[in-house]
Amino acid sequence: MLAVAILAAGKGTRMVSSLPKVLHKLSGKTLLERVLQSCNNLNPDKIFIINGHKADEIRKSLKNSKFNKNINFVLQEPQNGTGHAIQVLSRELINFKGKLLVLNGDVPLISSATLKELIKLHESNNSDASLITTKKQNPYGYGRVFIKRNNLIEKIIEEKDCTPDERLNKLINSGVYCFNWESLLKNINKLKSNNNQKEIYLTDAISIVDKAFSMEIENDEELQGVNNRVHLAKCEKIIQKNLIQKHMLNGVTFINPESFTISEECEIGMDVLIEANSHIRGRSIISNNCIIGPNTFIQDTNVKSGCKIVNSTIFNSKIMTNITIGPFSHIRPGSEISSNSKVGNFVEIKNSFIDESVKVNHLSYIGDARIGKSTNVGAGTITANFDGLKKHKTNIGDDCSIGANTVLIAPVNLDNSVTTGAGSVINKDVGENSLAISRSKQQNIKNWVKK
């Protein structure tokens, strides 16, 4: 059997934040969710999150998570070190027989493959404890691991307890352990707080058990811990670098990859060109042969093939094939733009359906509307959809021509082939093949002098 313990009780004071450290996000997921994701792929029998500082906030963050049904929360109070955390956990695992995998909730890039390799090594060596280690050029802040022979660990010393000579050792403790639980249970309560920090360290258990092995890995990126915002940014950069490289190898061109960010759930097709300063988030899908950017933000949106989106923002919408959007367009949630349409500069569309071959070229607001095929919407058109209490619908038929600066007071319906005069205020339904004009009579007053 396999149990997983994730240590998430600390205050994380170096983050300088009211938010618990493990709830800070990387590419849209909290540090804790990322660790849980890696663990979940191991199919553990039990998952324990050991929390303390703002425990209720951490529990609440996972209320609707897909991992929630497998999680058990253990309160560590007071927070007296990593060894104390496992001492508290031991009350929940008195009758457990198997392996205990221990991870830190602030090491978010650890992969399932590396964890599986650790468990495999642990089993093949019939080890009491196994630990992932790596060499760092600058190991400051990490506990140092000292090896005897054949990867057997002699001891681990925390950074603050090291002598100057011991600090020269570059082999560091990742904080990722696999224990034989029955062996650890016999020794866990022997751990003492006889160190500079007066805390009970789990690292001291390595010296007590009979056989503890080091599994050294070369790629130290996935062992990057997060203690401050600098570390958080470093982890984000690692994630983005790997994601962008994956998309490049799948046929995507990035003009300036360093200026681009993307969520892991996003999909991008072949022969897509991503211009500088663009960002694709959430569960967006960008199909083949699109041009995105520059300066474009797309979130939770499906963009079909052959589209060009420039200097624009799109949220939770559907963009069909061969559509041009921008510059400076804002497509808000619930919108669907059908094929061969154009949404031009300074246009805002919200919760609306735009049928095929429609042109909304510039300076218009389309909200809670339905616009039929081949309709042209003139500059400055506004759908006045809100009466102060409720939102109302505007329906415009096929082959209509909406004159510049038309205001459509919803609820209002225009049938097919309707033309509105420029500057009109339309507040009544208009029948098919009609011209609708609503203006006051122009008056020219001669010899007008301002007082």
C-alpha cells in the first residue's frame, strides 16, 4: 500500500502575503494542486495534507477540486517542524502497512515519473528510507546530504546547522522521501528538537533507520522549492519554457517566445503563428493556420482555423473559421462569431451570436444580441440592452444594413433586409425590406451668436 503525506502547515512568511504559501498559483494552479496532481498519478491508497497556518483556507481551496474525494486533512498545531508533522500524522496511520511518500507542498514541479522512480528504487533496495537528492551550484538554503557508500546516506544537516566545511557540500535534500512506514513508526517519536531552530526535523529520521538511500537526479528544475516571489517566478519560467518548447515541436511558430504565456490545458494546432506579447489561458483551443497577436489575450475560448486576432481580448467564446478580429476588440463571455465575419477596431461584443459573413467594423457595442447573415453594422452602433433593471435582447435579421451611430433600444427586432438611417434611435420592431429612420428635424439658425 502507498500513503502520501504533503507538508503544507507552514506560514510562508518570506512570501510576504496574507495568502498561505501553498495557495499561490503557477500557470493557473496552486502549488498544492500541482503536488497533488503528481501524486494522484501514483494511485495512492491514502493522501494526507498536513496543514496548520490558515488550515480552513487551504481546505476551502480544495472543496471543488477533482482531488478532494481522496484527501484527508491532518492539523499540525503547533507547527514544530517536519518531523513533528509526521509525528502528528502517525496517529492516523497506526495500523497502516506499506510505503509513506512525503512531499513538501511548496515543491510544485516534481513529476510523477520521478516519484515512480523513487518508489521503484525504494522497493528494489528493500530500503527503510529513500530520498531524492541533486547537486546545486548554489545550494544555499538547502539541507546537505552526506553519503557513505553505494548511495547509502550517512546523515542530513540543515543549512543553518552546517559548519562552514559542511556547507561546501553541494548535494542537497529535495524534501521528497519514501519511507517504510513500519520502520519509521518505530523511530518517529525518537526525534528531538536539539538544533538551532528548536524544531523536530524529519531529516533526523534518516540517521536513525537502518538503511537510507539517495536517488540523485540531474534535472534540479523539478526540485525547485518556493519560499518567496523570486522562486515563484523562477518556477513559472520553467513551466512556460517547457510548454512553449512542446508547442514549437508540434508545429507552432512563436515570434518572441519569451513574451508569451500559456496554460497547460490549452491546445494549439499546426502552422499557428503567435506574435509577441500574447497570452492564451484556461482551456482554450487554437486550431490550424491562425495568427494570434501581437498583444492579444485569449481565455477559455475555441478559435477555429484560419483566424487572425490582433491586439484584442477574448473570454469564454467561440470563434469560427476565417474570422478577423481587431485591433482593439473585446469579445466578452458567451459570444459566438460565425465563419467569414469581421470584428474590427474598438468593437465590444458580449453574450451575442454573430452569424456568417457579418461585418462589425468599428466603434460599436453589441450586447445580448443576435445578428443575421451578411449584415453590416455601421460605425458607432450601440445595442442599448439594459433598462436599469434587466438585460434585453436585440435581434437583427439577415442582409441588414445598420447605419452609423444607430442606437437599438432593446427589446427590439429587425427582420431581414432592414436598413436604418445613420444617427437613428430604433425602439420599435422593423418589418422585412424596410428603411427605419428616427431623427429630429435639422434646424439651421442664421446669425446665431453665443452669449
